[in-house]
Amino acid sequence: MRPSARRRLVILTEGQFTIHHAKTALGVMRYGRDEVVALLDSAIAGHNAQEIAGADPRYDVVAVATLEEALQQRPDSLLIGIAPVGGRLPATWRPIILAAIRAGLDILGGLHTFLGDDPEFAAAAREAGVRIVDYRRPPERMETSVGRRHLPGKRVILTVGTDCAIGKMSVALELRRAAVEAGLSGVFVPTGQTGMMIEGWGVAVDRVISDFVQGTCEFLVQEAEALGDWIFVEGQGSLDHPAYSCVTLGLLHGTTPHAMVMVHKPGMAEHDFDHLPGRSFPIAPLPDFIRLHEQVAGLVAPSRVVAVAVNTSLYPDEADARRVIAEVAAQTGLPADDPFRFGGTALFAGIRAAVERLDPDA
Amino acid sequence: MRPSARRRLVILTEGQFTIHHAKTALGVMRYGRDEVVALLDSAIAGHNAQEIAGADPRYDVVAVATLEEALQQRPDSLLIGIAPVGGRLPATWRPIILAAIRAGLDILGGLHTFLGDDPEFAAAAREAGVRIVDYRRPPERMETSVGRRHLPGKRVILTVGTDCAIGKMSVALELRRAAVEAGLSGVFVPTGQTGMMIEGWGVAVDRVISDFVQGTCEFLVQEAEALGDWIFVEGQGSLDHPAYSCVTLGLLHGTTPHAMVMVHKPGMAEHDFDHLPGRSFPIAPLPDFIRLHEQVAGLVAPSRVVAVAVNTSLYPDEADARRVIAEVAAQTGLPADDPFRFGGTALFAGIRAAVERLDPDA
């Protein structure tokens, strides 16, 4: 009964299908290998996800109000499509998940709350003969970093950014695609639950015990080096994030990338996260922030920011977007583009040239 | 049967009583409130810990070869006195711990491996009616940082450093003592298992899920602010540590200290950790590293390095130590002293003056 290859997914976002909160849903729809047969979200029932997420054909999925309607599309799995702060399950979703289990669907979750450890869900899953997959469950391997060197010929690129949830995963995926299209062996390293759902391996490093974050990242790159030459590691958080910078630095010092790609979203003034009223945490100025990344990376291994991936989603007009990209390029002296919107070919070409100039096998 | 106040401890270090590996044992002997009645370590049986750790009367404990000998001192608890990389229990210690449980001792551990979760230990403890305390067990609270401000009148000082295991905890404890002696209400915030064993509260932040490190540190400072005004947070790792910098940055951005004290051990050329042969990770040059700490801290909240705590243990001659301290002061332009060796009074006076100049309630 379990699908061996492509799954048929219902994605649950109940009441939270927005660009910001549904990044798991959107990522899986856009980049995943599985077929998304329905979106379960009564707040937008009858609407097509394209109305919210944009005209990309991969978002062409209609939302339904109830699990019963979704079941008419013969799904085999229910995927939890949000990534809330703190990673807990909204209480109202419990009956939906339970009903999905009883209807014979596998449950695919990426929350900090492990659904498979919930006694009620676990008992129901045993009875229904379905699996509960918690992508954020950390690996058994608990090892600190040992200062591993990259193998000769390997090129490790980490996406970093000026905020959370602005496209570090998407940029890494677009660059991997461009590398493959250029005839290279490209590897994407998932470091969050959405990337893992898309790619089928990886570790949600924000769930790893902090003592082992760097050792885990080092190990992920080692695994990736066995899969190909051009390795694009999905970054997390930002180095200046009041809540998540620890994860960001663990990735930077654990993966010791040859180069970084800075992801930036012009038009955002402040970090967007659940913080106390009256506080505000501005987005860092780009040139200083780039220099600081190189300094901080260099504490462990030399690395350069070689390109800026510009998230132009706040500039719907294409001419505006092109202008903003040109401004970022001028401001930083680096190749800049929006690979999510305009494809990764041009940006990857710039990155490739810059990385080879860095003499990565030295 | 359980002691309500002061415990009588046997500290187990079996074969690992060195300055580097036994930092838990040494910290508890020097700063703890409990009485250390024996050191269980057959490799140094018959020797006094002072022979290895120095003439401090608090190290005046004789090592014994067997648990039976240790039991003659009527201990009530066995404390695991090492902090190995990766935090796992050496296999040869299992029979000793089991025998201690059966002899009616509580077990106090700070390993990543939770002794209380071990079925054999847990069953034996139930039978013997003793407790197993795993200080590294993370709190149930899983919250991300919310950008809390410090209360007016509070002064938060974080110890940072140029390497692991060079005295960040001891410096914080010495400075707390100096603050109390100056008539202020001083609080020590334990962020590692040894500090927790000494102080009786805190969280081993290196065991916390990385997503919650900053939220946990923020919360620890909030708790500390309820206990007093001058708050000394025990730092962990170093910002340039290939294996542990993630924990260090989580503390820095989670506690948002008004000021930092840089702990430095002259005479060390490289980071001392278990890494692959052929690699070396140099200790950072002090002035640049200080500036970088201020820059990185400032990404979330302004902070200054206001003093250097110099670990002069590689300079046994006191005149040499004084010279090295003077060199550090000249090199950095900051107050410098070895509070572990010479007491914290002078260094705290310099810190206090500098912190007030920073206008911490602004």
C-alpha cells in the first residue's frame, strides 16, 4: 500500500496559507517530486494556490475545506504544510490528523513536536497500518566536529541571508538546477524539514542538540561529497537574528563553505519574527554584513561571499525588480540576480567563475 | 536519607584526573557547596589532588582506588567528574556506577548520555531508593527568543574566550564573589553542567536544541534578574571554535550582555580539541578578536569587551604571570588580571567602572 516512488500528497495548512507561514507547503509544491493532489485549508476553500503564491504551474492546486473532499483525490499521505515559530502543532489540527490516519494516509510532519511520539497518533497509526514521518527528528549520530577538509575537486556553497524565510532553500535548489544544467554534478544539502521533504534526505539542524550542530553539518557535507561535486547547502536563519543566529553560525562553521551566496530581500526593514512589542531588529546593511560574514567564516576556514541572490517578491513589476537587482549589484560589487524568479543560470555562472578564482583546492 | 543541604560527594574521574579533562571535578571542589570526601581514581590512588591541581586547600582530597575505600568516608552521592568530548560514559565506569547505586549513593552526572535513562541504572536506582540527577537534561521549556530587554538597574556580564576550557566559568564565579564582597547583589548564571552542580540551578545550553538556545539563554537572564543586580553569565566555547561556536553565539545573542569579559590563556597556540590529524586551528589574535566580538554582539544589541581575564596557568612563576598580564593590558588597552589566581577584586572594579560608563539603562 505504501508508495515506492511518487507520493500523492494532501498538504494541510488550515487557516495559515500565506507566503510567510506556508513556506513548507510552497516549497514542496514548487520543488518536490511528489504530486500534490489537494490543499486542505477551509479558509481558502475553492481557491487555487496560484491566486496567493503566483502563477507558477507548480502551484496549480485547489484548496478544499474538508478531509473528505481531499480524500476524493486518492491521496496516500497528509503533509503538514506550515513551519510555525517554536514548531508546535496547532490544537485544532489534531482531529484532522487523526482522521487522516484512520483514512489510511501516511503523515509527514516537520514540527518540533514529534507526531509519532504522540500516544493517540501512534496508536491510531499502528491500527491503520500507516507511517508517521517526523522529518525534524534528529539523527542518532551525536558527534562533534572534527575539522574535516573537503575532498579535492569539491565545491561547497552555503546560502546565507539577511533574514529567515526569504529564500535560502529555494536559492540553493535553483543553483543546484543551474549547475546540473551546466553539465556538472550538483547536490542540494537539505538542512531543514522542507528541504528534507523535497529531497528525501538531510537533517533539520535547528532540531539538533547545539553541541552537535557543527559536527552534523560537517557530516552532511561529507555525505554530499559522495554524491557530487558542486554542493549547495541550504542555509538557516541569519547571523544577526535575535532568535536563530546560533543555528546560522553552526552551519557556517560546520560546513566550512568555499563560498557563500547572500540572500537578501530588498524592501524589508526589520526582522520578521515573533518578538515582544516595542522592539525592532533592523535588517543589516548589505556591504558591512557581507564583510562580517567573511570575517566570521574565516575564524574557522576562509570563505567569500561571491554573489547576492535577491528576493524581489516585494517588487511585482519586473522592471522594478531588475532595477533593484542592479542596485544590489552596484552596492556590493557582486553578481546579483533573483534565481527564484528569473532562473539560476546567470547567477550560477558568476558563482562558478568566482569560486574557481578562490583556488578551492589549495 | 537524602541530604537536604550539604552533600558528601565521591567524585569519580577514574584514570582521567588531569587539568584538562577533570574540569568538572576541579570546579566542584573549588567552588561547590558540598563536601568532597573522596576522589575515586585508581590511576592516582594515594595521591592528593593538590599535587595535580595546585596548593589550594579546596583541592585537599586524597584519591582512592576503589569504591569500597571511598565508602569508608560515608559519602551520600557519586558525582561524575569529567566532561569528555561528545559527553559519553566511558564503558569501564558502568560497573562502578552500578555498585555506587547499590551502595545507596545518589548519582550526579553531567554527560550527554543520560544515566537516568539507562534501563540498568534506572532499575537499580529504583531498587536502592536513590536518585540519578542528569544535569545536562534540557528543560521542558522550548521557546525561541522574544527580544526581551533587561530590567533597569541590572548589569549583565558574559564571559567569552579565546578557547574552550580555559576558565570562563571560574572567572564568572570569581567576579560574582568580588561583586558580593563589594556589597552588590551578584548572581552567577550556570550554563554548563559543572556550574549547575556548583550553583544548583541553570541549564547546560550545549544540550539544548539549537532552535531554543537563544530563547533559553534569554530566560536564564530573566530568572537571574529576579535574584540580583550584577549578573555574571558563564560563557561556553569560543566564537572561533570549529566545533562549538554555535553554542557561543547562542549565548552572546541570547543573553545580550551589557559587557563581555574576554578570557584568554597566553601560551596556547592552538585550539585544544579532538580533531583530525594534520589540522590545526590557531588561537585568534586578541585585539582583532575583541573587536569582532563587539561587532557580532552588536548585530543584536550593543556590547563591549570591558576587561580581559588572563589564565596564567602556563606561567607558574608569579613574576612571569604579572608580566604576561601587563602585556595583555598593554595590547588591548583594557583592565587585565588573573582573577582565578589573584582574586577578582581588582578586575571587577575595572569592569564595574567600565559598565557604568556604557550607560546600561539607556
